[in-house]
Amino acid sequence: MSKPNPNYKGSFWEHLAKWLRGEYDPVKGRLETKAVAKKTAGKEEMQSFDQSIQKIGKYDMRMFEEGIDRQVGRYRVVYRILSVVTVVFLISLLLWTVSYMPNFGDPNAPTNNEVSQRYIEKGMEEMGTVNIVTGMILGYRAFDTFGETCVLFVASCCVLFLLRVDREDDPQSAAVEEMNDRHFEPRNDTILQKVANFLVPLILIFGIYVVLNGHLSPGGGFSGGAIMASGAILYLTAYGFKKTHRFLNEKVVDAMKAGALILYSFAITYFLYTGANQLHSIFGPGTPGNILSAGLIVFLNIFVGVEVACTMYTFYTLFRRGGI
């Protein structure tokens, strides 16, 4: 960890060039305050740091802090300018794309003739799905669904970063959080636990049924995943974190989320590559109406269902106790 140096000199552009190369950080290193240094530095480093501060003197230290504020202010201006430029560029790109779209309600637009007609007439033959909606979402528009699944994964990661308490960085807050969380644990509610024993297996089985039959009837990964998540949440509410974490803890949930997203990406890559290049796929449409039909759509539904269930369960646990 570098210490503040009152004699440090360098132009704004030199700092900017070093920052772009990853050699300089305006927040850490030279711009690290005394409070942050006390929290992260060792005893020996802190002693030498205090001695250097005393030698500098109050006046020099004040001048040094003013210089730091000026440097940080410059970088904040750069951050704001870059953010505004990025937003303006994205808005311009979207408006430029929208300008090429057909007018709303135009009978000659692809959405009113070619696309919908192809989904209805060729959906079962090409995708092997009885449910036209599933064939559209996980077949013709499978790449869009992959983006939606990635959005769920990123959202769960963001909520996890914002709400979880790191026991290593702040053990005192973690201990207080854990002590306060005992209030939310069940108080041996016999009625709730008996009802959970009866309903949770039925909810999970029904959720699995909805996922596996998404290509045959209304349902699929999103709705089935939500049903399975409700079963896990009901069990957690009835028995608490201590019993639930024996088989559904943080590591298991994270592994299921990441594994489902990775497997989905591999499956959709193979599906799109073979379809776009007119190559034979080992996962053919099969016989419409059978449970093992529609090629990879059954597996895509399973991956989406796992992702949705884990994401909803993660949201509930984080908002309920502040950490999964």
C-alpha cells in the first residue's frame, strides 16, 4: 500500500494515462485517506505513517489534502463526461434503429405477415412443439430468452452484492445481523410446519411438471421456476434457515444458478449454430406430443426453471435477513 507523498507531482494527463493503463487509482494508493489507511494497514505501517504525518505538519498536510480533493474532482468530472457521452451514444443508436422500423399497424410489416404466419404454420414441424408460444420463445427467439436469463443472473448478483454482510470484512456487523435474524426464525409453529410438510412436495412436483411440459401445454421454465421457488420459500418460512441450509445453502444456490446459465449458453450455441448453417442436429424435433420431443427446448426449459427458482429464492432470503 502506497502512502501519501506531499512532494508527489504530475500533470493531470499523466495521471489519466497511468489510470487507463491500470497503474494508478485515484481512490486507493496515493489518495487513500488516513481513516482508510488505519483500517487496512498493519501496526508497523501505521506507526511510520503517523510519524510521517507529524513531520509534514498541519499546514503541509492541509495543502496536501486540498491537492487530493482537486485531483479527485478532476477524475469525477471525467467520469461524468464519459457517462454522459455513453448515454447519449446509446440513445442515439436506439433512436437510429427505431427510425428503420415499420410504422405501427402496417399490414406489410414482418410482424403482421411473415413472422406470425411462420410461427403458426411451421412451428410444430420445425421446432417439434405443440405449444406455439414455447416454440417461439425457446426456438425462434431462443437468443432473446438467453438475454433474459442473463438479466436474472446479473440482477441476483447485484442484490447479493448490495445486501449481503461480509463476515471477514465486518465481523461485528455480521454478528449483529445474525443475532437480529433470530427474530425471523420460526417459533415452532406446528400448524405451519404440518401444512408445509403436505404442500411443499406437491408444489415442487407441480413445478417440475410445468417445466417439463412447457413445450406441450401452457407453462415452461419461467412459470415452473416461480412455482418451485414458492415451495422452497414455504419450507424456509416453516423451518427457518438452520434446517434449510442443510441442503439449500449459499454455495448450492450459486452453483445451480451459474451451472444453469452455462449449460443454457452451450445448448443455445449448438442450437443456433446448427440451425443457421443447415447442419444436422442430434437433438431432432422428435414426435410432437411426447415428453421427450422438441429437441433442446426441454433442456432449455429446465435450465431456465432452475435459474428462475434460484433467483427468486435468493431475493427472498436476502430481503428477509440481509444475507443468504
